[in-house]
Amino acid sequence: MAKGHSRRLLGAALLVAALTSTAACSGGSEPGSSGSSGAPAPAAGQQAPAKTAAQLAREKKAALAKRRAARAAVAKKWGLRLTPLDAPAPPRTKPRITTRKGFETDGAGLPPVFTTVPTKEKIVFLTIDDGAEKDPALIRMMSELQIPYSAFLSDYVVSDDYPYFARMRTSQPRGVALHNHTLNHKYLPGLSYARQKREICGMQDVIEKKYGERPELFRPPYGNYNEDTLRAAKSCGVKAVPLWAAEAFPDHMEWREWDRDLHPGDIVLTHFRGEEDWKGSMPDMIRRVMNVITSKGYAVAKLEDYV
């Protein structure tokens, strides 16, 4: 019995020695050890040292350079002469929008009618009207270029393909807003109040039913309106009536202002059109207008961030 007990003690001693040797040879691979691989890792429950301001600045600069390089590659892919500029962060408080001088009616408390958003930033806003042309390339192009825009839709031309505008609406991380351009694109001042209300409020109902959100912005066809137009629009939830300061085509620009130039906060109009209607495609038009906007030192911002 004594001999067997001695053999067991000897075996236990050899096992302890082997484990000790293995731990020594591991070179401090366990948490908290100080082997030759470098500084000790933080103990369980402890955080790694915070990054310095210089490290954070370098990482931010590298991320910005990477993002700009990617956007430049996309701009080249789509044939833009210049890479679009990044818009500044939107304001914490939206500017106060008032009706442009000369565009007033006698009514009080009506939605403001304007062509330019009050801002000192070198930004403009891109808006596209009606919905006749449904080019998938437009959605891809704007999504890849990360250019914000707003669509003002008329039911008589969008009703044959509501899903196209549903895809457009979700094609960018922050969405593409769909707004009201009436049911049938009538000359509104020639209609009674009741008929104007049907045109405007009817389109509010269509957009809410098809896309789940009732628009707050409305653009009258041809930019024509009267006091009845604004009263009808207000009655069904419209908050503002953006018109435009410039209009884009595939081969030229048209200007409202005497100096034929862009200004901070200008709203740019274009249309859903194709080669059957004008000299180029929707991507051709985007190339034209973006080259003009960028060459003048402007970025495109999201209208709904400001209105």
C-alpha cells in the first residue's frame, strides 16, 4: 500500500512540473502576461486607451479622402466633368420661409410661395416635375452619385407605374421626397375653387395612399396660381409652395433672374422627360445641370432639410 501511494505522489509531481513548463514556454500568451509580443493587454473589464485627438483627426481625414475618391470614380463613370461637391450639414433650425415679393395674394396665413430658400450657404436644390419619363438609369445615377432631389408628381402621368416612384422614394439612405403637382396638370387659375381643391387635395390623397406619406409641399402646374389655389392647398395639409429660380435641360439652362446665374438657396426645376421630348435623356440632363452647379462652386442639398 505504501509503495502504491508513493507512485501516485510521484505522478502528481511530474504532472505539475509539465504544466508549469508549458505555461513558461507560452511566452505570456495569457491575458495579462508580459511576453515579447508587446504591451500587456487590458485586464478583463478594462477598456483600451482612448484615441488621441490627432488619431481621430487622421482617421476622419482618411475617411473623407476615401469617400471623395469613391464619389470621383462614380462621377467619372456617369460622365460628369466635375465631381459633385458635398453639401454642408443641414441647419438645426429651418429658416423662416416667406412669400417672394411680387408673388403675394391678398389672403393672410397662406402657404408661402418662393423661388429661393434663405441661406448663406452655397447650396441649391434640385426638383423634378410631373413623372412622365420613368428611366431606371436616373434612379441608379442619383443613388450612386448621392445627389438629393425632390419629385413633384402628377397622377395622370405616374398612374401607369406607381412602383417606379416607390423605388425612387427608397433609393437613397435619407429617401427621395414625393410631393404634389396636381392630379391632371391643369391651369389652376382658370378653375373654380372646388375644382382646384379636387386637383390638389386629390393628389394629396393619391400620394398618401400609394406611398404612405401626405406631402407638405405643392407646386402648381406652370407655376401659375391664385388665392384660391393657396387656400385649397392649405386646406389639405400643404405648408409651402416652392417654385424655381432656374430650369435645367439636357442642352441648356434657363434662368429667372436677370444675371442668369445661381444664388445661395436657389431652387432648380427640371422634368421627367426623355429623348422623345427633348435633346437628350434624363442622365444627359443630370450631367448638364450638375456640371453647371459644381462649376459655380455649389453643392446640391436636400430641400426638405430647409423647408
